[in-house]
Amino acid sequence: MGTQIVDWSMSLPTTWASWPPHEGAVHAGRVADLLADSDDGRAAVARAVRELDAGLPDGPVLTAGLWVPDRASGQPLGTVVAEILVGVPEGPEPVETFAASVQQAPKRRGLKTFSYSASVADLPAGPTAVREWQWADKSDGIVVCQSIWTLIPPGASEALQVTFTTRTPAMVDALAIDAWQAVQTLAVVLGEVA
């Protein structure tokens, strides 16, 4: 099978908190205490933790997290999900190959893309494909802004993808700053799998 990611780490800014996937009910209170000051804010955070966690797919999700930029309001404005991707490009420059394959925004019926870009960034953990995507489902018109970072360690048969999301377009710049700070701390440990 080749070299796989056997461990990873990433530090989030203090306005974020994360938990292991499918354990949101267990960690909702802790996350709420970390991110909100008021009872109403803590209740909103705990509810958002449970909702995000319930929507996580089974499989290679490593962590989920919530963003509350204003502790006083306790209003969750963003999420982060880190997951393993398999079937990544092979060869001497897998990140560049992956970035080339995602140059166009995904096309889905009922989805309108407002902006999309794909590039490669050099992070301390290695070259990483970066996608910035703003889109809306035509059925509800809610704009979704995503910053998607895909790290393919050299020689690995899989990638680490971290997706930061907000449904508050006015906060996209603040989300991008936090995403940039977090991915600077990404670290992976590779291991051979028989």
C-alpha cells in the first residue's frame, strides 16, 4: 500500500475549538465553554457542535472544529474539517498534479459558483494545493465560502485535506487569516503500511 499518514497535528487560533469526529455530544460542553461567555452563546455553540458532528461522514475524518470569533455573542461563524484523501496523484510533483486537476470549480446541478481559485502554496509541512471557493445552492441562496488546503506529503499514497468554511461572506477575510495561521502549524508523520 505504501507510505501513509500515521499521525498529524495542527494548532487552531484561540477563537476555534475542535473535537474528535463523531464525539460531538461528548465534547459540546467543553467546546462551548472554550468559545462563548454567555449561557445563550454556550447553548448556540453546543448546538452547532452537535449539528456539525452529526453531519460528518463515516470514514477518514480526523477532526472537526468550530469558529466563534466573538466570545460575547457566542455566534458560531465557521467550521473546520480535516480528513484523509486516498487515491492521490503519484509522481515527482503530486501537489502540482492535484492542483492542475482542480483548476475548475466543481460543477454540480443547482450550484452557483461566485468565485474559485486553485494554486499551490509552500507550507512548513510541504507543498499544498489551496482552493478558495465561494458558492451557493440555488435552492436556498445561502453563500458558502471555503478555504480548502490539501497537503500531499512526498511519497505518500494519501493526502491530508483541511477545509475551513463560513456561511457569512463578510467574514471570509477573517476566516482566510485564521486558516493561513492554522495551516502554518500543520505537521504529518508518515509510516510504511504493508
